[in-house]
Amino acid sequence: MKTHNLDSSMKKRSLKNLLVSDCMFPFKTKTTTISKTKSTKKITHLVKTNKRCIEDKKKNGRICATSLDKEGFMKTWAYCKTPKKKIVIKKPSLKETKTVIKPSTKATKATKTVKKSPTKTVKKPSIKPTKKIIVKKKKPVLNSVLVKELVLQELNLMKQGESFKKDRWRTLAYNKAIRALKDYNGTFKSSKDVAHLKGVGEKILKKIDEIISTGKLKAANTVRKDKTIGAIEILSKIVAVGPVKAKELVEKHGIKSIKQLRENHNRILLNDKQLMGLKYYEDLLEKIPRNEMDKHKKVLEDVAKKLDNKMEVSVVGSYRRGVTSSGDIDILIRHPKDKNMLKPLVETLLKKGYLQDNLSYGTKKYSGVCFLGKGHKSRRIDLLFTTKKEYPFALFYFTGSGSFNVEIRKKATKMGYKLNEYGIKKLKEKEYMSNIKTEQEIFNILKLDYLQPKDRYPMNIKAL
């Protein structure tokens, strides 16, 4: 759809983020609401995905996104230009009319009958009706990130429905497809783009086509309308609350929403980890943009350097694979002398206020919630100490992707090896192999071409 810089009153606008270009659908918008009580102040962020033009906040006209940021949010905008409909007035064609005057049959005795010549007919040109002009609408520009989110949302609904019906095999099929699509980081504008993915079969591809063309999956409507399934889906997204606990909350205690759970004796219904997940529910649902991940990396590197300049911290997971946004922050810690620096690092970060709440705190691994400061959201973080011997395997495993790890482990098992984040060994042996210092060596043992982190997806695995 075309845009312009004229509002509904046809007044020309010149604003900071107004950029006239083609509309980009779908696009995200965020609205913030603040509710105050005597003692508390609650800020709620509502994210909405729009597939058509929306009314602007000041009600000056309907607008759309003309460019998007990495997460699919509206970056620049313009007023939607509705194509004018051409009104066609059909004029009837004028047919030729013939005028015939019959000669008089009566004559007087004194005079002879006189024949009157017929009047000449005048031809008037016929007016042809004007042709209707059909204006072809341009197809909206599809954003791969938003298409992926929409497809995953609808397939997750289908998975929830099958899980609720206790159809194990269909639930597993949806799980495989969802895992493969989550790991996929390429162009995603049609089913053809993901047809090569393992776990994405013909039936799933047809569903993807329907989602992209209509914006939703008709088969998911039953699940969408079922309040019980919808409630289980929402509650199971709380950190440390799985589908089983979510189902118990809904069916046994009648909890149908996050608001209801917060108001109804949640301290009795949830353990400490689940309460923490509920506390940060909205923040932890949102993806972490790459530029924010860079800031977390700098904070951790600066603190590590001050504690011991020989200590190394590496950000792994989807960040190391080069994706635009991540679900959480995964950190590997190592020291050339195998000195366990996890505890001093965690204690320093707690004092600094960077670490807000602890999920688990062991001798080698820490899980919790971190916070960069005012204007930022709380994020999930995992810190893992690893030795020199374990490091290449921990780096290999925690880089992912998840589906890549599954296929690599299958490959290792077929070759008679056991591979995990601690090392690699023959299935019948107790000790892990030694003197392996790089990821390249792991690929060599498995007789596979080395893959850069950004390429670590099942479809790229190739034998030497």
C-alpha cells in the first residue's frame, strides 16, 4: 500500500519518524500503561502485531510502518494512502431513429395527390461506456522475523491442542517442526524457504502456507477459543512452571490468567523458583536484541578483568551464532590455571546489582535474573565454569543450535561415541578422550566438515 505525509484533514505533516514509502506488513507496536496504587506503581507493556493500517495515537489518520527494526517493531511510519475509487457513469448509446411519413391517400377532385418526400434521418454518434480501471494492490512486504513468530505461534497452539487431547505422536510431530523452525535463521517468506528442514513435513508446509496467506490457522481456532487450553499455554510460559503444573493450576485451582495467579494466594500454589518466574513474567517473555546482548557482554568482561585479568568469559548460545535476538544469556567462564572463578564473579555481580534474583547457585553453575539498569528489562542468565579439558566441548554444546546438537549426538552414537558438554569417549570406555583443544578437532573425530557457529543447523551437516 502507498503512503503520503497528509493527515486525515489533508494537512501536510513533517515529523521526525515520518518517512513516505510502501507499507510493511506485518509490523509490531508497543503501548505502555501505568497503574498506580497507594504503595505501588505497575507498568504494563502490550505488544501488538498489526496486519493492516492502524489509527495513530493523536487520531490524525491511519498509519502503517515504512521501515522496521531488527525485532519487527515500527521504526518509521507514514499515513496510509487509500486509492480513490473511480466512479463510472454509464451513458446509454443513442440508436438511429427512422422517421417515415406516409403519403396521404385522400385527394380532392380539383387537385392531384402530391407525394411528400420522407425526411432525412440524422445519424448521431453512439457514446461508448468508459472502461473500469482496476487498481492492483501491491502485496505487503513480508518480514522474515514476524512470519517466523506468527508461524510458531499458530503451530504452538496446535501442539497445545494435541497435548491436551493426549495425542502423543502428533504432539511430538509438532515439537520437531517447532524446534526446527526456531533454529532456522534464514529467509522465511513462504513454505518453500523451510521445506528442506528436517522435521518439517508436507502437512506442516501446507499449514505454513495457510498461516502466511491468511494470518492464522483455521484448525487452531478450536484451541484459540478453548479458554482452558489458552490458560495452560499462558501459565506454562512462566519460568519453572511446566505444562503439568500449569494444567494443575487451571483445572484444580481455577487459575485462568497471570493477573488471577498474582492475586490468588500464589505463595501457597507456587515454589520459590516459580514465584520468581511470575515476578518477572512480562520481561522474561521478550527477546533480547543483539545490541543489548553486547552491553551485557561488556559488563561481564569488565567485571571479570578487574577480578582476574587471566579469566575469560564467553557469550555463547544464539548470540555466538550471530542471530539478531536471543531468549537468554549463556556465559562460559574459564581460567588458564583451571581456577574456579564462578563464586567471586557471582558475588561481585550481586553486589553491583547486576544480578537481581537467584534461581540456582552451585559450585560450577549459576542461574538467575540480571538487570542492566533503568530503561532496561530483567533477563535470564546462566553462568557456567568449565575447565581447559571441558572447554571445547562446552563451547561446542552451548553454541547450539538445539536441533544441530541432536543430530550431531545421533551421528556420534552411530560411530560408537558418547558426546556431551564434558567430552567425547567410546561407548564402552569410562574415560573421556584427552588433548582435544578445539571445536575443529571434534568435527574431525566425527568425520564432518567444520561449520562456523552461524551455520550450525542440521541441513548444513556434511561428511568429509
